[in-house]
Amino acid sequence: MKLLADAGIYLALDANTPEFSLNRQDNQTLYQSYNENYLQSIFATIDAFAKYSNLLLIINGNEVINERNNTIAAPYIKALQRDMKAYISAREYRNIPVGYAAADVAENVDQQLAYFDCGPDGVRGDFFALNDYSWCDPNTFTGAGWDKKVERYTGYGVPIL
């Protein structure tokens, strides 16, 4: 982290690991995967990185909702967002933004944006990252439809990354 800081590089950290993450297969596996061991892993990751001034933000989930029919994971992602923010506050760490990185699933991305931005500050995301790969070379800003996305998401409650 010091080498990154010395180079002026900030880290967007995914708190999940291959060993500890939400299992979106069905309601039962989601319920079972959101457990004490999972939370302890998330909190240990926060503890390990919170001291670094070049930690830009923490992602509480990356493309957990990756199909039109697995939005059942949304309440678990939001609960994790709430728990991470409460943990950061309780440990009196600096204000580290916490949010979700969504897959660009046309059937539900707008609903995800609305859902993760609603509620009190302790529950709602501090940002929403959208993994959208449509603007790749040789495409252009308008050719990829980004002009329409910027128009559509203007005024959203928190930064969209």
C-alpha cells in the first residue's frame, strides 16, 4: 500500500474473497453464506486496510446480481453494506465509502440503482459502481451509448463509478 501511495495510486478494495462471499445460488445458500465467519472475514479485511490513506473505497459485492433472475441477493448485499458501515463507524475509522459494483444487466440495473440508494445514510451505499464494458476500443462515447447513460443517471443520489 505504501508503494501504491508513493506512486499516487488509490485502492478500490473488494472486501469479499474466493473463500468468503455471498452464495447467490438460492435463498437458502444466501442465508447460509451470510454468517459470522463471513462477517469476520469482511471485518478483518476492513481492519487490515482502514489505516491506509490511499484506500479510496470498499466494495461490498461485485456482480453478485449478475443475471436478471438472481436479484434475491439484493437484501443480503444491502445488509452487508449496513454492517460494514456500522463496523467502520464503531471502530472510529475515517469515513471510508462503501458501495456495490453491479453487473450491467439491462433488466434490473435501474432497480439496483434505486434499491442501493434508498434508506438512511447508515444503510444506503456511498457510491454505485457499474461494470459496463460497452465503451471499448474502437467504440466511441456516443457509439457505446454512454451519452444516454450519463443523461439517464444525472442526478443520482451518490457517485456512479
